[in-house]
Amino acid sequence: MPGGILGSPETVPLVVTKMILENLVKPDSVLCNVSVRSKKHSLEILSELLTRSNPDIASEEVFAKLFERERLGCTGLNEGIAFPHCRISGLKKSCAALVKLLEPVDYDANDGESVDLVFGLMVPEELDAADYADISLITDLLRDDAMRARLRSANTSNDLYDALFAGQPVSKLQSAQ
């Protein structure tokens, strides 16, 4: 089914979307206006954020897995968004982090556009249907024009976190009218 088990962003109830995001993204795993030197540096920062809620997992391990995954193929989603993700042995439940970069960096994206929004995800080694649904929902949300605009308009980490949960994408509002 397009959009995963739960459906596309237009059909997933807003409350379900918020619940999924709240389970994945914690306020201390969101950073705004981060200065990075490169894609690799952004992955280092992302790995530190991802391990905040999982202190038993070393950020170096997460970085190595993110870097390894990136070597398999670029995780850029185009339009300035990257979605680095990896599987981590021993992880009980998925968690995510969001970084808004001060200046875009080259991510080798298919569209050639530099990336300024990096949404990272680490998942358990063995994925279940809920994990696949989470991944699908996240990619759909990150491809939403209104969502990207809200995230890019944030000036603080708190604003960025709030923007992730703010309102419905414009496409949902228009389809409801």
C-alpha cells in the first residue's frame, strides 16, 4: 500500500501522526541552526543526538552504522532534506533526531541540492511492521512542502521541535474542505 501500513499523510489521522512522532523524537534530540563542516560532521552530531535517549549505545557505533548506510546510497530525499537511518543491534525501540543546519551542506542528493534539514532514525536490528510504517510516515512527512517550510522557519531548537508537531500539512487541510 502506498504510504505504508498506515496509509499516506493525507489519510493518516493527525493524532496518530503526532503519537508516532512523539514516541520517536524527544525535545532533547532536536537542534536548530547547527554549524557543520560536512555531511560526515552532520552524521557525527546526529549520532550524538540519537544516543541521548539510549545511553547504553555508543554514539561512535551509531555514527559508524549511519556512515556505513550512507556509503550504500545517499539518504538525501531531495529538496534539501536528508534521512540518514541505520539498524542498531540491541536497540529496543526506534528513535529519531532532527537537525536544522545553519548553512546547507552537500549530501550527494539526486537533485544536486545541498541539505539543510537532517532527520535521523535508528531502528532495531530486526524490523517489524510498525518500524516500516514509521519509516514510510517520516519520509512522507519530510516530502510535504508545508512541513519543510515550517521546519525551515524555526529559529530555535524549541521552535523546531514545535514545528515538527504543528498543525496538519496543507494538503490535509485542502482535502478536508
